[in-house]
Amino acid sequence: MTTPAHPTEPQASRPASRPLGVAAIGYAFMGKAHSNAWRNVASFFDVPAIERKVLVGRDATAVAEAAAKYGWAESATDWRTVITRDDIDIVDICAPGWMHAEIAIAALEAGKHVLVEKPLANTLAEAELMTAAAAKARARGVQSMIGFNYRRVPALALAKELIGEGRLGTVRHVRAAYLQDWLSDAEAPMSWRLRKETAGSGALGDIASHAIDQVLFLLGDQVTEVAGRLHTFVSQRPGGNGIEDVTVDDAAWATLSLTSGAIASVEVSRVATGRKNSLQIEVYGDKGTILFDLENLNELGFLDATAPVREQGFRRILVNEPVHPYLNAWWPQGHIIGWEHTFTHQIRDFLTAIKDGTPPSPSFEEGLNVQYILNAVEESAAAKSALVQLPSPTQSATTSAGRTNLQGA
């Protein structure tokens, strides 16, 4: 991994009159979603002025076409050169996971604020290095955040508020299931997402990371032990040069024990026929229950078990009122928003944190915590669902610092 030999000063010295210059690295699925957010955020939210300076990709022709389509001022193919530019203040990393660590560490050391897509990295070691770099940069006023965009779904943000207000009482158990079907067809072609060397893992890192982050986000809790299982249903798929082995999981299951005493079950699959992008979350407390499904992202189900039994039942909350999280910036009551708005909310929160000089959430430390849990699921699966103990957050940070020093020596 290469990093600048002489880190530059943080962008705190940027003239106040100049907008924040943004560079995005990656122009495919996530690059498109993030580009849309950068384009729209200032139209709806009061944020610092920005300029979409450059979109970076490996294919010069394709990235130039994408930059023109998405509204970036220019395109480039060398991210190393881009992050050293004086007119770049923010680096948004939308590239595949195997590139996250090298780019993020170099950008942070160059004094750039960094937003990186989830999962934080493909390996625990890389995630630890990134987290250490983020901590050092933060001390110089350089901010960093991981892109768990579902925290910015208004219905889920409302769910967190209700849980925090005690409306569910003591939470006993949580069910989180993230189900997709884009790999249900056994003839679906190979891609980088199905190779361990580029993806790190399959459904586990891709979508279980979201489900696990939601458990931690909603409950404000920590995982203490994990039992897990991984499975690949289609072991070979057609590639560019013939049949290739699939080296990641198609589906994953995990049981998480939490510090509070609650238990969470997590199920994820990319071969769940008929489920397109369904993140289902159920939180059960002794005084109430919350239900959510991403395929109906404007709605939250809520049951108040303190009401008289004759009146109890799930109510459907349409989360479109100005009093709901983020929604005072959008449309009149009852007018729904979509999946893409979560990225706009994410950029809004990141820019606000940069303006205020406050560390944004989820931090790299929070991303590393999810990485520890994903790693424990893999360990448990390899040991036939054996129970794996997780260190406390304090112990995790100490271990991370120790490993980072050894690897960075």
C-alpha cells in the first residue's frame, strides 16, 4: 500500500470564499448514486458551497462520458494525482472494497475529508489501518465517514427516535433480513462481486453490513458474541473466459448477542427469488414493536402495547410529515421520497459535520466495529457455527492500534 511520504496540511486553510472541491472515485452503481446526491444536496439543504470538480475511473472514455452525464466538471484516471490537488477538499470513494484502504489512507494523509462506501474494507487488517489513519487525520481537523446510507431513511431515523424515547420499552429481540434476488438465476454472469480477491465476501459484506449496522444504530448497543453460517448455492457461473468458480457466499445467517441482553437474528441473501431489495427490520420490546421494509421505505409499522388490548394493533405511519427526520426539506405532506434521497441526506450530514468541525457518524470506528462482527461471522461459519466472542469497543480500539503499529512499521 502506498501513501504520500509527506502529508500535506488539512484543508482547514482553504480560503473561506472558495467552495469545497469534491472528487468522486468510481462512476458505476455507487458513483451514480453519489453523483446524484452531490448534484442535488444544495438545492434542498443549507450546506456549505461545493463544486463537483472531478470524477475518477480507470476507463478514460467511460469515465469522461459519466462525468459529462452526471455533471462533473472533468474526469481523470489517476486518483493519486487527484488527491494531491489543492482544489480538492473532499474525496468520495465509490470504488470496489479492495481499493478502499489505499485510497482512503492516502487521501486522509493528504488532508482531504473522506467519505467511503460500506463495507469499510475487504479485510479486518485494512479496516484497522483506515481507522487509525482517520483518527490521526481527525486530530488535524480532517473528517471521515462511512456510507451506511440506510441510517438516513426517514422511517428508520424515526424508528431510532421512538426506541430512544422508550416507546418500545426493553428491547428483547431484533430480526433483520436483507433479501435480494439478482443472483437467483444460476446463469447470471460472474462479476467482481463474486470473487473473494476483489469483493472480500459476498452477501455478508455487501448487505449484511447494512443489516448489522442498523441493529447497532437503532438500539445504540454493542455485539458481544456471534454465531454464523455462510452458504454458496451456485458455486460456478459463466465468466468472460468460460465457467468460473464463485468464491464468496450467496447467503449468510448470524445470531448476535448484545450488551443489553437483546438478541438479534440477521439473514441476508442474494438468491431470494422475488425479493428485489428488501431490508426488513423488526424490533420487539416489552412495550411495543416496530416493523420496516425498505421496499416500502416511506412507511413504519408501530404497535403500542401500552394501549388497552381492545385498541392494540399495528398502525401504519406514513413518514412524510415535515416533523419527520429530513423531510422538512422535501415535498408537501404525503408526497413520498425514494431510495436515492438517502444519499442526499448522507451528503447533507457529512457537509454539515465538515462545516461545524464535528466528527460525523457513522465514523470509521463504527465501520470497523461492523467489520469485527462480519469477521466473527466468517470465523463462526468456518467453525461450523461455533460461538465467537467479540472484544469490547475499548479492547477493539486497543487491538486495532496495536495491529496498525505493527503493520505500519
